[in-house]
Amino acid sequence: MKQVAAIQHAFFSIQERQMAESLVEELIAKFGEQVLAVILFGSRARGDATDESDMDFLIIMSEVDNTIKREIRFLTTEIWLEHGIFLSTSIISNTHWQQLQKLKTALYCNISDDGIILFQRFQLNELNVTG
């Protein structure tokens, strides 16, 4: 298992780094090999967040169903309540990510341009994640 990558950008607070690392660690502890990648994107990844900004995460799983989505949202709610910054998650399968990539959707372009990879189980080209 790969180590959780620490967020080293100067514009992240210690609290934001701890939240992101906590999310990755808890996802891996709960879902293990099913977690393929966790990517921070949006205003916090770009460095233009305000105090009211949430933290946007793309979570790429090997497979996704409603139970997995519900469990991840419960986990992110616990982290939000503990740290005080709202976490917004997009939870998708690798197959779905490949479709977004092929169509070059707005979500894909946003993540490709600004995303910060916090965890990846495989090399990026194997996951079809660029950037």
C-alpha cells in the first residue's frame, strides 16, 4: 500500500492538511484496495479559497454502489464535524473516470488542470488520470 502523500503547498493550513490526510487514511482503512485514487481539486487546490470554501475531493474507486457512497459520505461528515471545514466528494468508479476523460467534461478538465493527487494506488497512466 502506498503512503498517504502529505500536502506540501504553502497555502494549505495545518488543519487542511490534517483533514486531507485523515480522509485518505480512513478511506484506505475502511475500503482497502477498492480505493484507487483521492484527488483534491477546486479552490483549495488552486489556492484561491476563502474561509467559506469547502474542500473538493474526487474519490476514484474500483467499483461504486449506493452503499459505498453512503459510507464515504458518513465518513466525510465525521471529518467535517471534527475539523470544521465542509468536505464535498465526487465518488466515481475508474470506468466512470475514463468516460469523463474521454468526453473531456468540465469536471475532468477542472481536475486535470488543478487537481492535487493525495493518493494513487497505481501509476497515473494506469488510472487514466493526468496532471
